[in-house]
Amino acid sequence: MAYEIVKGPKSRAMLRVNGVTSFLTLNLSDFAANTIVAISNENSEETVSRLTISRAFWSTANSGYWKISRANTSVLEFGGSGFWNLNEAGLSVANSSSSNLQIDLVGTTNGSLILELTKESTFSPAPGQ
């Protein structure tokens, strides 16, 4: 299993998962990005309080599927291959958005998953202070 988190400051993050994946659990803190406060040139630490899924790209081999869970409850399952742009439709998947994210690839060892996530965060010190 390989995964990568691209941590954008403020409201966006991207998760890429590839290959055999079982019980990959990502904490909200895994998506935090530190920034520099412009006025004081200090490091500002981000605390992520919620993650919602706004876009998904996926592919799986054979009859496998990606299972995405929050708080031990399955919230999405993606089989075959596809693209789902919830953001364009004005939607998001926010089930248990303050809970950790769990990713599983079920029924196959080959697949790729990319999730675009929207973050709700606070910063200390706050940017602009």
C-alpha cells in the first residue's frame, strides 16, 4: 500500500491511495498543513476539525471496490472505475466529518483512489495576527 497526502493550507487537501490497502486509518491531524503568518513571519499550526469529501477518482481490478468509512461506518463504496464531482453539484459527503478516515480496498489487490477533501480548521496563531 502506498498513499500520499497533499496538504494545502486553508481549505483543501488531496489523498492518493494505490494498491493493496486494508485498514488504512488517517487522523484529521494527518491533513494539517502549517503556514507562515505574513505579519509576524511565525509558523502557524493548523488544527483540522472536519474533513468532507468533495471529489473522487477511482479504479479497481476485477470485482474489487474501495470502501471509505468514518467512525466504523461505511459512507462510500466505489467499484470499477469512475469520477464523482460532488463539488460541481454543490454536494459533499460529510458523514461523521469530525471522525478519522478509514480506507480499504476490498476483493482485489489492484486499485487507485484519489479523494479531494475540504477541511474546516483553526490556526494558532491565526493568519494576519
